[in-house]
Amino acid sequence: MSVDRSTTWPYREGEPGDFYYQRYGHPTGAEAERRLGELDGGHALVFSSGAGATTALVLALLSPGDTIALAEGAYFGTAATFAELERWGLRTVEFDQTGAPPQGADLIWLEAPSNPFLTMPDLEAAASHEARVVVDATAATPVFLRPLERGADFVLHSATKYLAGHDDALLGVVVSKREQDAARLHELRTRLGIVAAPDPCFLLLRGLKTLELRVHRQTETATELARRLDGHAAVANVRYPGFGGLLSFDVAGPEEARRVETSLRLITNATSLGGVDSVLEARARWEGDRVPAGLLRLSVGLEPLEELWTDLERALDFPGFPGARE
């Protein structure tokens, strides 16, 4: 479809039609939401970023004094957003998402898989909790996981990542199981003005056309890279959930991590994930001692496997390790 960039549309016989002011919704966004709803099996709303979608969910569902049970080791930006909301009376407790959520929580926030530790939540245990359940499935995508079918109430995606897939669109998505929850989120989105603009929604629609092809190819490559990294003398630990294009691995420390970052030729040393180009970075620069000092996060793109491995192997060529070039 073409991009309709209108911010206002004429009334019809004196009454607003389906679209009348862009903050309430627009044709390109509506088509993206229709497609996303089909993929995740619910009622989708598109936001201006993943962080915007996160904030909207919390403000729509919770009140001062409520508690969020957040998956331990999940994306650090989620915890940072929740910390900002503490002065409005919200409380956050972290828990091991591979087990049952704590009692007394008003909202369960899972990540499947977590970023950058790549743990998977116990969805059955979370669904049996009395609180509503949010699953950030950014790294899984609807290709590998549809949380609403596993008892979740909401699915969240940073659509900037795999859904759009080309590192050129900033977007967030919430898919609700219940229509009334989607209506409440729509109302809040309108009031706060965090609706996504038409152009990134158009780019999202473009990305969805190749989503399944891309993530299956990325999975195939990432699976083999994880296997080879696990056998490399310079790598202490590899984390990979068995699907998707995201993995992480540890080298000895910060100096070695910086050496890898600055030795790459094909893989880009940059943040973010889920695009067609491979990117790698040391996460300690953002997350501090929350992660191991030598942890490197790799988002696998669509480059040929052997070219990616050659680049990684060269970057991991530390003096003193077996086979290293002196």
C-alpha cells in the first residue's frame, strides 16, 4: 500500500470517519496493526518505539502502589523505564523467570528470550499466577512464539528489531488478548501522543513480508555460529536459546571484548539487533556490572555463514591461545 501522510481527513456529512486526525490513527498504521494482530493472534497497536509501548502498558494497567515482577536479566532499558516510574508509586521486583513469579505481583513481565542472557520463561507458571502477564517477544518474533496462545495477556515487540528488520524504522507494538484492553491502550496512546507515524509503519509492512524468511535464515546461521564459538579457546561461555538470530558469548574480560569489537571487518560494532546486517557489541558499556565484563552480544544478519565465522575467528585471535597468530 502507499503511504498516507495526512494529519487530518475531512468529515463525512458532518461526522468524523474512520480517520480524522493522525494522533488517533491513520490508514498505514491500521494496516500494520491488522497484519500484526494476525501474526500474534490478538488486537495490535503500534507505538512510536518499544519504550513507548512499554510505558503505555504500565500506565494503562497499573496504579500507584502496584508491583511489577520483572524477569531477571531482561533488557536493561525495561528496568530503567520502570525505575523512572517509581516516583509515581510503582514498585519493581526481579525474579528468575525460569520459575514461578512471586506472589503479590500485580503485573508479570517476561522476556522470551531475555536479552542478553537468552533465558526462556516458564510461561505455564506465569499464566497460573493471578496477575496479568506481559511477554516481550522481540527476539522470538511470532514466527517462533505466540505468547497469547500460551496464557499471556499481552505481547510486546520492539518492532525496530526483527519485525521491521532493516535498521531504519523506530517502532513498538503491543498485542492484547482482549479487545477491551486494546481499547484502553488506544485511548491512552491518543492522550499521550505516542502513536507511530505513517512512514515507519510503511517500513514495518515492508519488513513483515520477509519476516519468516529472514528469521529462519538467521536461526540457521546463528545455530552454527553458536556451535563453533562454543568450541573456540577464547570463548568462555555461549548463550543461545536454539532459535532466532540473537546470541551472546563471553571472552576473558573488557580488554578482550574491546579487542573483538575493534578487530571486526564484516560485522558492525554497533548496538541494537534484529536487522539484516550483523552487529556485535560489549554490553558492559551500557549495563555495567549487571553483565559479565567480557559479554559480547551478537545479532546475526543475512551475510554468508563462512564470511561471518572468518570475521569472528580473526577477531578472537588472542595471543597466547592455541592456534593464535603470534
